[in-house]
Amino acid sequence: MRVPLPVAGLPHSAHLTVDECVDPPGKRLELREEGEPVAEATIGRPVAGTGVLWWISVVPAARGRGLGTALLGSALDLLTGLGAREAILYVDDAPADDPERDRTAANGMYDRAGFTEVDRLHSFTRRP
């Protein structure tokens, strides 16, 4: 999925910690509440104007409060500040019957932020 940057209108996370990360090279954003991590994102340094959102996650107990959207807004703004003109991300489409890996809420968040699908990778298993 991809979105042109900057993206207007997204909320931002308050009290966000941003650290350098080595693998992948970029930045790790972390949101804590009462000293405990509740959400995190990892972004890659932009290359040729394209930044990557490698990871975004909110712990189950903190979901449904807008933390993911606020973290996404902060991550995209940080990518813009690093020189990205677009952001890309990869979504693992898990089966709908797997509640641990359900991507429905995340996909809705990306749609509302203006991301559009640009390609789809279909995997398969070769049987002997």
C-alpha cells in the first residue's frame, strides 16, 4: 500500500519516545502508559523519497482508543520530516477466521489515512 506525503488530518501521539533502530535502519516509535509500552511503530529511513512503515502495533488491551491512528499520524509526519514524499507498507492478509491475526481494523485505519493498494503478492506452497 502507498500514500503520498504529507498526510493532513491525522491525530498524533502525545508522550511518544523515538529511538534509532538498526534492523531495519530507521526509527522506532513507542507509546507508553503508566510506564508500560502500549503501542509501537518502526519506520525505515527514506530512500529516493520513499519511506517504509515496517511495523505498527497496539497491545490488545489498548485497542479501540485511537492509539494506532495517532501513532500512524506521528510516524508519517516523522517520515515526511526525514524527506519522504511517499510512504509504503505491507499488509499480511490473514484469514478472517483467525482472531489473533485479524487485519480488519488496521486495514480500515490505512484506508482512512489515504493508503491505496498498489500490488498484491500471492504466496503458495508447492506440494511434492
